[in-house]
Amino acid sequence: MKIKGFPNNFLWGGATAANQVEGAWNTDGKGPNLADAMVAGSNTTPRKITLEIDESKYYYPSHKAVDYYHHYKEDIALMAEMGLKIYRMSISWARIFPKGSEDEPNEEGLKFYDEIFKELKKYNIEPLVTIYHNEMPLNLVTEINGWSDRKCIDYYVKFAEVIMNRYKDYVKYWIPINEINDLTTNVGNWNHGGILNEGTETFQDQKDDPNKRFAALHNQFVASAKTVMIGKKINPEFQFGTMICHITVYPLTCHPEDILLTQQEDQLRNRFSGDVQMKGKYPYYMKRYFERNNIHFEVQPEDEQILLEGHCDFYTFSYYMTNCITRQTDVAQVSGNIMGGAKNPYLKATEWNWQIDPVGLRYTLNHIYDRYNVPIMITENGLGAKDILEDGKIHDDYRIEYYREHIKQMKLAIDDGVDLIGYTPWTAIDVISCSTGEMAKRYGFIYVDADDEGHGTYQRYKKDSFYWYQKVIATNGEDLSE
């Protein structure tokens, strides 16, 4: 039997995040956000957090990033040349409300995104907008410790309502909060929750208070649901998606304890947030988890109904690698997006020690669709690697190989019956790395001539993967050859 191909209306795209591409961190009224307070790091040097921003002492990668703010017309034209049908982007909260708590938005910030959406419309590129992608105004961190305070719900909802009203004629697809489940991990405190607990000095080594962290996650659930409800009134055609950092896990062995630990890990890291946003209620296993771990946070009587009514329409997730779970303590470890795990002996790894598992993507797609039975988009997937620019060319066959094998598995998942409607690889263009602040860890189809210290021409170059992906899109995923 012939394998089904990608549907004719499949949304091939690419992704970025404002704090990793825009730069212009204090231009046209924008206020500092939490990303602007993180200094550069590396795979071996943790990113330091400084509430007092001192550019004379430290280099802050997000302050210039890849200067998309001044290159967006060129960059969107390149995306159009590549053939993108959808572009996942985010809107900087601090560009619209510099402190997060103002009565009126910053008009200059709104005008910038007016122009972005006009450019996208010119090329018939569908925007997929992440409302909150690690973009909290720094003022809300210092004043209320971010999402751990319920006041943040109202500040966020006001921001969301302003941009949904402003761009209702341009945007159909919205993601309220990026990788919302990252707050199930300690490292999620800062970037995802805007929480800075006493004693935290670096992004990689954060002090944790589970009560605050799960309060922040609950507040995000409520804020997301309110945004969905308001958005549907603004434009009934709006579609809202959850966004899960899917940390797909396997048992390292067939020992029953490894199997059970893997199930519990999957419930906590992946299913919990998906269940709340797709089904509209807290699952039984998390209620017991809170009891067992003595975790308490504020829940208002109306929250239950808000979560139920404000559930999402489709499911999106990031997928980079898989991890193994085991009861054993003396096994080799690997890294990953947000969290690592035990090393899988059957997989290769990147130079950042993230294991590459294309077949795991098919498994994950079936795993998700079986549970929720809603349309799915893969909104992040990609390979971070060191690219070499020589004579204006970048030969990134390793990236092409990564994408080829993952797209093959996407096609097989569609043949399995999964309703996969879109794919926005990370990233459309090189960005600064979230975890390390490096430029050297490149993901894009488009190369930006800048180094880890912000030196370079910032000229754009098309990588070999640019031309390859252009062909993939033009043939709707049929031609995956070199």
C-alpha cells in the first residue's frame, strides 16, 4: 500500500522568538525584559543573571541579537524565497508594555509589528504568533516575582487583548504561552516564569521553590484560558494552540521500575500541561503529586470553569531529542532541551550532547494524537551546530540529514493517521541560543555573520539547507534528496 503524502494544504514554515532575533533592546520605547538581563555564556560557562544591566562589564546577546529589528524586510523576503507558508514568531511584551503594568501600550512597538504583518501578508506567509515566549518585562520580575503572583494574569491578559485586537485581521493562529510545561522543571523558573529566587545567580543553576513554580504554572494556565475566551470574542476564527516542550522519554531497560518511572516522568513533564490546556482540567495524577510533595498554591473558585471554557484548539510542541529514564544512578548522562537523561546506546548525539532520534518523532506524534485527537503542529525541531562560512557559502549537510530523517518520520506518522497540519523548524534564520547565549550554536537555514561577542557584518547568507528546504516545500515533502 502506498504511503500517504503530506496534505496539499500542509503548512511548511520556520520559527524564531523575538528576544533571540530582534535586538534593538531599548529602541523606540521598548523596556528591558528578562532575556536582556542574561549575559553571554557557553556550553561550559553558565549564563549569569544581572538585574542591574551593565553593558560596560558584560555582553548581553539579546541586546542586538541578529538585528532582525532593522533587517526584517530582508529576512522576510528570504523566508518567502525559501517558500515558507507559515512563520512562527513572537511579540515582545516589553516592546508593547515596557514595564508590563502601564495603562496604555507603546504605540511605536505596535507599529513595528504592524509592519511585520504587512510584509508577511505581501508574501502570503501565514503568521503563527506566540504571545509569550520568554519575553517578560524585567519590571514584573523585580516588582512581583513574575508569574508566581496572580497579578501577572491581569497584566498578561491586557497585553494579549491589545495585540489580538490590533492584529485581528492579520493573525489567525495564536500560541498563548511558549513551552508552558517548562515550569515543571527547576530551570523553568527564570526564563518561563520570570521567577528569581534568592540565591539564584545563573540560568543553569537556579534555586527552586516548588510552591512558587507551580503557582506560576497555574497562573499561566488561567491566563492562557482567559486569552482564548477573549480571543474567540474578538474574532471567532481565531485558533489557539498549546505549546509543549515535549521531553519524550523511554525506559532505559525493561525493568518494571524503569517502566513505571518513565510513565511518571511522561505524566509530569508532558501530559500534565497538555491535559490542562486541551482537556480543561487538572488530571488525577497531578492532584496526588501535589499532595505527596506538599505543594500548595492559590486557586480561585472561578479558575476551574475558566480552564474548562478556555481550552486550546490544536496542539503544538517542540521536539529535538529523546531521553532515557532509569532507576540506576551510575549510567552515562546526556543533555537536552530543558532537561537531559540517561544515554541511549542506540543513538548518536550532537556536539552539545543532545541525542538525535528521528523515529522518536513518529512515536511522539502518535503518542500525542492518540491522547488528544486534535490537529498538531511541530513548532520547533532542529539541529544546533557550528557552521563555517567560506566564500559566502555554508555547507551544512549535517543539518539537511537531520531534517531529512525527521521529515521522513513525519510522513510515516501522517500515514499512521495522525492529523499533522504544520511544521515550523527551529529556526528560519540563525538566532542567539536561549540556553547558552551563543551564536556558534546555529540552527537557521539563513546564516547571520555575527560571532558570540556580537562582532561581524550581520550580512545574511543562504546555507545549503536553505536550498534543500526550498525544494522540500516546493515538492510538498516528496523530494528529500540532496
